[in-house]
Amino acid sequence: MTDDSSPAPSDSDASTSLEDRTRSLSRHLEATAELPLERATSRWLGEAEAVARDAATSDLEADIVRERVETVSDLLSEADEPAHDEAREHLEAARRLCTEILEGNERGDPTSS
């Protein structure tokens, strides 16, 4: 059970549960939505954002969350590197989070092994 009364952790926060990382992944992709991007890149990021948001906000089993994150990772692999610096930073962070989630590097997550 989690305590929803505490504020959402930042990327540098020590709390790195599956839920926290999935929320962070979703936030990074949401942050690219209004940035000036090439159409194809924007489309891939938009699809990845929708899947990440679903994984972050739905009450899903950890295995299903990881399946959704794998889909996000696949979508992100199709996106070209954005020319926009901020978008590139968010994309790099999102890709890193996908890798960490899929490798089960969430400290404090009893389902990661």
C-alpha cells in the first residue's frame, strides 16, 4: 500500500519504486508534447506518452506495467533524435527509465528481480 498524501518524487529522489519510475516516465513524455518537434518524432512520442500515462495512472499488476513500458521503449526506439535540446533531454531520460524499469532496478519494489 502506498501513501498518496506525499508529493510526487523528483528524478533525483531516493524513492525509486516501479510506481515512481513509471510516473516519472510519463511526465518526461508529457513534457515533450508542446515542444517543436518533427512530425514523425512527435507522433512516436505521442503514442509512447499515451501508453506511459496508462501504465502510470491505471491500477495494474507489475507485470502488465512492465509490458506497457516495453511497448513505450519500442515506440521510443522508432523516434528520431529531436533537434530541440529540451525534447532530447526528456527522450534520453524516458529511454533510461524504460531500461531501468525493464531491468528491474527499482529499489524497494518487491516484484523486481
